[in-house]
Amino acid sequence: SYDLTQPPSVSVSPGQTASISCSGDKLGNKLLSWYQQKPGQSPVLIIYEDKKRPSGIPERFSGSNSGNTATLTISGTQAIDEADYYCQAWDSSVVFGGGTKLTVL
Amino acid sequence: EVQVVESGGGLVQPGKSLRLSCAASGFTFDNYAMHWVRQSPGKGLEWVAGVSWNGASTDFAASVKGRFTISRDNTKNSLYLQMNSLRGEDTALYYCAKDRGQQQLVFDSWGQGTLVIVSS
């Protein structure tokens, strides 16, 4: 089975740039999505097809995907961005990464 | 406004069955594939099953294949998940999720989830 690996946690200071990685074999050959999940809430799609943002998602969220690693970048991180973030792709089945808890402190 | 609302969760004994439902509104239901995604308490997301826009094609995670079935009724704008031979590891919050297209495998709208607890 295909695995997507994310760091369990990332910390960032307000106003700084946060980077969350997602790694998998030849991940750059696959289309990747990112979801944000705040405590007690349902996931929200924030990036699809590696770098596209759905309407309503702030421009400070961006994505890239190349080689074996995809990266979600949050520029000018705000306290409201504190959440769990999940990457997702498709191999022979839909796969989610284990999630990364972003702490803004 | 796109909305999906799950129902049917509850406490069920191991080995028993349960049927989840998802009522959709605010979009042309039969234009989109639909999925179920679950989240065990304190854990990450796990895709469970998906169905094509017309119900002709279905797919399942290995962990539920042969025990769960997914179906839809486009006349009722509804999605279903029939869960048989339930196990403790099936305990989770089950989300209904709308595909971004007919089978893009990108989930652009999620419900609030319905909780399934498998325990004796």
C-alpha cells in the first residue's frame, strides 16, 4: 500500500511562514490535496491539484509538489491557522497522510 | 449553499450491521461522485468508500472491502453506507464528502459526521 508521511507537529510564530511536508514515493507524479481541520470541526479543502486554491481560501495558503515531497506553505501565519493539516493523494486507493498539528505560538 | 448531512450512527455490537445516510442539498447531486471518510477518535482521516455519479462504480478501502457497501439514490439526493460485520476498529466519526467532480478524488464539501461506536 502507498504511504504518505507527514511530521506529527510543526510550530510557527505569528506572522512567520509555516511549511508542512508530505512525502511519498514519486509523489510528484500524483495530484495532491491538502485539508485543514480545526478542533471539533470537519475538514476543509484548502489546496487541490498540488497548488490550486478553492474559492474562499486565503492566498497565504500555497502548495507545491515535486520529486518525493509536497509542501503546504502558509505565509504570514495567523492564530486562526492553528489546526491539523492532512495531505491526500491517490495511488491504487485514496490515501491520507497521518496529519500534522500546526501550533502558532 | 452546498450541504451534506449524515445520520444513522449509534452504538452497535460487534458483528452487527448499521446503515448510514447522507442527505445532500445545494448542488446537482447526480453530477458528482460521493464518498465516505472516517476518523477514529483522536486519529487521522481514512477514506472508506466512494461511488460514481450514477452509482455504477464503487470502490472501497481494503479495511472494509467485503463488509461495507456504498450506494446512492439520485432521486432522493442521498448517499448510503451499509456496514455489516462491524468490528471495534470501525468505531469512528463517519463523514460524507462530496467529490469535486465525477471522480477527481478531491473532497470539497464535508458533513459534520455521524458517530459509530462498535462495542458490546
